Amino acid sequence: MPKLLVVAVLGLTSLALAQQQDFSKVQIKVTKVSGNIYMLQGAGGNIAASVGEDGIVIVDDEFAPLADKIATALKDIGVTDKPVRFVINTHYHGDHTGGNLPFGNKGSTIIAQDNVRKRLESGSKGGNGGAMVFEQKPEQKAALPIITFDHDVTVHLNGEDIRALHYPAGHTDGDAIIFFPKANVVHMGDDYVRYGFPFIDVTAGGSVQGMIAACEGAIAQLPADVKVIPGHGELSNVDEVREYIRMLKETSAAVQNELNAGKGLDQIKKDKVLAPWEKQYASKSLTTDLFIETLYNSLTNQKNAPFVKHN
Ligand SMILES: [Zn+2]
């Protein structure tokens, strides 16, 4: 796994990352997805952009030091000289919101689910409820979402009804999946990623059950040929999302079986219950044992799982 993803997965703050990573080498790759929707990839989470005569809306904004490059790449698409009017954050993590400050300072209006603003404003602890732990510092005022929503919000621009829909307790407690119905594109945020076993921020209210529900809920209302922008990784499709959901369900069930048999976390790791998925999904930063721990903490947080005590 490239270093970038390691850092992204561990969710280090943009500041911490800026100190250890040389952003001067990062180039922004622009991919036309469909209609007037583009995908931008540099470092951190993928960006979706609606670029049209009314201006620009972006979904997520990577890291602060990349803001100028992102703005230039958007301009170079050649459709408009108008600025980024709106930034929609899919969740609070610094590799998706790090550019909020520079874009906010330049006049972009930042939109996010209520819990994203709370976590950005106060700072937030994150992690998988076990060995993965990080802390994200409070953000300056200009980096905070100005418009927040509980369930959903729609931005009507460039002839598109861009809809952000909240799915609770998935990757975090403030996730939004963003739909571009006219162009037939969806940005899944980090509820769907392509770097292997996903990071689930159990500490910030995430859960594997919510992640599964988010992915299933999203694809249930999408055409089979929708273009899927994952939180991280290359452009994708519904079939690949279904395969990911299957992996999440099967690995959860494998850990749940062990829980039902009264086994503890250490024993579940020793039993290597996720061995069948290891080759395809384990990475350096999200090892099989870390994912077992993530699932364990996620599943034992359930209200209807009184047979296991949470450690
Ligand atoms: Zn994330």
C-alpha cells in the first residue's frame, strides 16, 4: 500500500501529514466521469466535481497544501473560470476536509452533515476502538461547514440536483453519500473504499453494520450502470460495491460466530477466522488482526448483543 493510503487510513490530521509528506510532488489527476462530473485524485480522498456554467461544486477537498493545485486543475478542465462555490464534505477526516480552510477563505460555502461540523469544531478522537487511535485537532472557523444538515440536502447547480444523503454510523457518525442523478454518478465517501479491509472509525460513531447499510441503501436507489466514485481508489461500479458488501457481511458473520461461541478478541485473532479474505484485502496499515479488532468492537457495541461485554 502506498504511503499516502497508509496515512489516510490511519486518519492523521492534515497538519501531521503536511509535516511529514512533501505535497510539492503531488499531481492532481483529473478523470471525466460522466456529463459534467469529474473525479480528481491527488493525495487523500477522491474529489468529485460538478463543473458547469453556474460554477463549481466539489465533494471533499483533500489537504490544505493541495488547494491551489486543485483549483488550477478545475480551471484547466476548460469549462468555466467561475470559482468553487460549494464544498460538500463526506465526513470529518482530515484527508477529505483538509482543504476546507483555503477553500473557505476563498469564499466557498462548506456543507456537511451536523456531526461533521461538531467534530471539526471541537476536534475529535478517532480510531477502530482498539489499537488504531488518532486525534484530529479543532479547525479554524473558516474551515467549518456553514450549512449543515441532519438527513439530507440538495444543491441545485449546473442543471443537476446534487443530493447529499446522510447514512448514520457507517465509516463515522457524520457520513454523507453524494448523488448526481442526471449524470448518473455517486460519490460514496469512505463508506466504500478500494484499499482493502476498510478503516471504520468506531471511536467516532462508525460501525460495520452502518457501513453495510449505507452501501446497500445507496445502491438500492441507483441504476445498475451508475459510475461509482469510492472514497479512495479508482473509479468503480455497482458490481464491485456488491462484492465489497459481501466481504463486509461475510467477515462480520465470521467474527459474530466466534462471539456467539463465547470467544474473546485474542482467541478470535488466534483462530484466524478471516484467513480466507486476508490475501485479497489485508494491507500493511489495515492488517487482518486490526480488521478483526474493528469488527469485534463494532459488533460488541450493538445494543442487541448483550452476550458480549465491550472492552
Ligand atoms: Zn475517512
